Amino acid sequence: MFLGVFAFILLLIITNSYFGSKKSVEGMTDMSSSGNANSGKGPNTVADKSGDHLEKLKATHEELGNKVLATNKDYKKNYGETAVTMHDIINKLMVMKMNSIYPDDTPDVVITKLAELNTLYNSKHSLNDVVANLDKH
């Protein structure tokens, strides 16, 4: 559960840092204020801005890549070992959560504990994706 919360907070930080640092570009208009926002015509359509959007995403991808340095063998090894260790921790937390479910618990408590167990399970799959991504580099 802690990893799920950590991943969610990390996602919020990354999203906020990317979208929170938007700068106005001269000549660009807010699509919500234009009359053609839904018409698909004119210079303010989503399609017309897609190239700029793609360039911003590529710049963000490169910036994050420079911070993560997943192609560096030492860092990649550390990331892999971190993922394996966290995976092992989650397995132990899952056993603890499973053993905290008692037959005399109310249905609400059982459902809550099962939801927490499911969150831990999903966290393991997220870690597997991280490892698979690291293996691509």
C-alpha cells in the first residue's frame, strides 16, 4: 500500500512539474476562448498544435532521461536491485495483510483489507513494468 501511495504521489509531482510550469508562448491563444475550439478548422485546433505538443513531450522525456540515466550500467543495476527489494517487501506486506483478515471481521473490514491487498498486488505489477522498461535500455 505504501508503494502505491508513493507511486501516486510521484505521479502527481511529475504531472504538476510538467503542467505547472507552462509558459505562455506569444501568439498562442487559449482554445477554450476561441469560437472554433470544436469546429476542427482554423489555427487553434488540437491538430494544429499537435506538433508543438509532441516537441514538448519529447523535451520532457529527454529531461527525465537525463535525470534517471537508465542507460548507465551502475544506475541500472541499482534500479533493478531496488525493484527486486521492493518486490520482496511487498510480498511480505501481502502475507501480513492476508493474515490480518479474520473470520469474525465485518464485511466492510474484509473488503477494505482485500482492497489493500489488491493495491499491493498491483504495485508488484508496476515494479515488473519498471524492470521490463529498464531491460529495454
